[in-house]
Amino acid sequence: MNNDNNNNILHQIPSEARIKKELKRNLFGKRLFCPHCGSGQIKKYEKRYHCKTCRKHFSLTSASWLKGAKLPLQTIWLLLWAWITKIPVDQASKLAGVSEVTSRRWYDKFRNNLPKDKLDNIRLEGVVQMDEAYRGSKNSKYSLVGAKQKAQKGEKRRIAIKVLHKSSVDRRDAIEFISQYVVPNSIFNTDGAGIYKGIENWWKLDHHCEYHNRWEFTLTSEIEGLWGNLTTFIRRMYHHVTESTIESIVEEFLSRSMYPEWFYTPSTFLEISLIKVKKLKRPEWRGQYQAKKKRKKNFFLSIPDFQFKIPEESLTFVPY
């Protein structure tokens, strides 16, 4: 893409000053302060800031996961917009005027800064469907174990997927997954695989199974369709996936399925991904930074009947 077309596209996104204002609000709040000492005595030097108290330099990007970014903020914003709208990697690189390697690297950075705590605390209850899938090439195979809660009208989707870096799933893997994500006393629907046989003896469940070789797909239709949605998402957006990146891509797929509000605009994603800088308490400076307090020395003159309190400055030296 030539520079003229690239500049026209950049005019459609916020100015660099507005993006900096957005970053400042998400990282520091209403007032900018030094992330090293917490002082509010800040002076701006071009694109960086200088703290007058601790004499250290910092920038808006150095206090977040944007640290080390060499691209202009407008280009980063454009790549972020392309990522949240699920534009393929190769198309995003042409749109932003960067290489496909750079575009893929920034997609990885966005994906790796999704909030992970909500995904770890997923619990499935009610009617739950579970299944396993096998993916990968001849030399690099991995397995997927997944479960989906049947959502009622008005409820959010609840899905859990775990990546296993091996070519098969055994009973121990299934029990470990169930004990982590499925609430006891749930209605548990699976296919007729041997790893689920007698699973109710290991975890308190109301287990129902069906056999696909008999053309039974009623109980597990939603979880079976989930694997197709995941495969379509990977092919359309990333074209291919490696064993080292499959876990983060699965986390992105889960986040998009359960928390679509995170991906409305680049601003909403920055709000949930940027961690506010904690304001440190300024330490009590010693030595050259703090003047020593001068204590007034008083002299007491004792006489049997009463006492005198004479300040030091009122005394004079008399030679002898």
C-alpha cells in the first residue's frame, strides 16, 4: 500500500493526541503521576515525561503492555480495530501498511492481554454437553476437551475448552476437566465414547449418552457444532495455527463467544486490558533531599529556691 492511501485510512481513526488522552485516562486516571515514585511534578519532553522528584523518565506506553512499541499510535489503533472486527491477518497488514509478520505479532500481543481470570473461573451447570476433538498435523498433534452449558433465553453463553498437547484423551483427562468446570448434580450429556462410561461414579452427575453411529445427535448437537465454529474462526482470521499458539487462540475464541462486549470498539478493549498504574507513596527523603531539623538547646541553671531556663542564643562567650 502506498503512503497516500495509508494516510487516507489513518485520517479515519482518532488523532494521536486523542489516543494519548485515552491511554492516560485508562492508565493514570484524572491526573498524570510518576509510576516510579508517585510524584505529580511531571514535565513533558517531546514524547516522554520527566519526573522532577526522582529524575526518572517514562512514557505512556512504557507503563503498559504497549511497552517497546515502535509503530505510531494511530497504526496500532488501526491494527487493534482490525483485530476486534475479525479482519484476517493478511488483510490487516495491507490495511495498516505493515508486513504480515508485524501484523501477526500485534494480533498475538492483543490476544495475550485478554483478561484470563474470568476464563479460569467458568462453571457449567444445568444441562451440560461435553465432547472431545483431535487436531494437528502428522508431526504435531493435540487434543481439545470442551463442554458447553445449554443457555436459556436471555442468559450468557458458558463454554470451557482445554488444550491437551497429546494425540488422545483418556478417562483421567475427562475427570480432571469435569471436576474443574462442571458443577455437581448437573445433567451431563455426552456421546458413547469409552472415557465417559461410568463417569457418574467419579463425579456426581446425571449422565446421559448417545451413539453417533446410530445417527443420534440430539443431546450433543451444540457441542458438536462448537468445533466447527472454532475451526472456521481460525481459518478465516489466522489461516493456520501452531501447537504453541493454539491455547491463546482458544482463549480468544472463548472470550469472543462469552464476552462480546470486550470487542465493541478499541476503547472498550483498552479499558479491560490496560491495568491502572498504582500510585506509590512518596518515601521520606533523607540527606540532600531533606533539610535537617535544627533543635534549640536550652540550658538550665539550678538554684535551691527556683530554676532558670536560658535559651542558647541568649548566652555569650566570655574568655578567661
